[in-house]
Amino acid sequence: MLHALAAEQGPVRKVWFAVPAGDAEAAGLADALAAVFKQAGWEPVTQRMTGIMLKPGLSILMAEEQPPSYASVAQQALESTGFQFKTGTGYRSYLEERRRADPKWPGIPLAPDQDFIVVIGPKPPPS
């Protein structure tokens, strides 16, 4: 993971994590992943989510259908961990569409300069 992240030399090397507020296990995983990103020279940002129920498991939500290269590098690095991630593209337009239909829809927010977010939901129940 560290090698893949360190290879990215573009002008933007930032990663965003969303974790449920009060979930120590999800926050611990986000902190561990953020430490690797930081060691590789990236800027990690973690958002503690309140007022929204995050789905169990791990997801990467890409803002656009065609994410920028640094977002793809982050995705590949995260997937190299062996954790199973669900990935979705076009999240920004989906978020805007849902909020037009229901202004109170509690989606995960994206800042204008945010190209993706790594969502670390609660641990899934055992199968």
C-alpha cells in the first residue's frame, strides 16, 4: 500500500475518510489507514458522521464517473490491503439528485474539491 501511494506524484494527494461517530473500531481502522497515507506524503482527513447511518463494511465513493488519477491510485492502494471495498462512481451527481428530490436526505457530503471518500461503516454482522 505504501509503495503504491508513494508513487503518486501529482499535485493533489489527499484522502478523505468517513466513519460513524462513536464507533471506535471504524475510527481505529480509519486512523491506521490514514497513517499509511500520511507516511506516503498524502493529506488524510477524517469526518466523524453524525445523524446518518452508514452501511456496514467498506466503500469508496468517487465523485465523478471518471475519477482523477490520484483517486484511482488511492483506490488501488486500499484494495491491495485485502479488505473488500464496494466502489461507486458518479456519487456527486447522485448526491445532488437525491437532495433535489429530498433536501433532508442524509447522504455523505462532498466538498467542492473532494474527488472521493472512503467510507468505513460499522463491522458487518457475521454471516
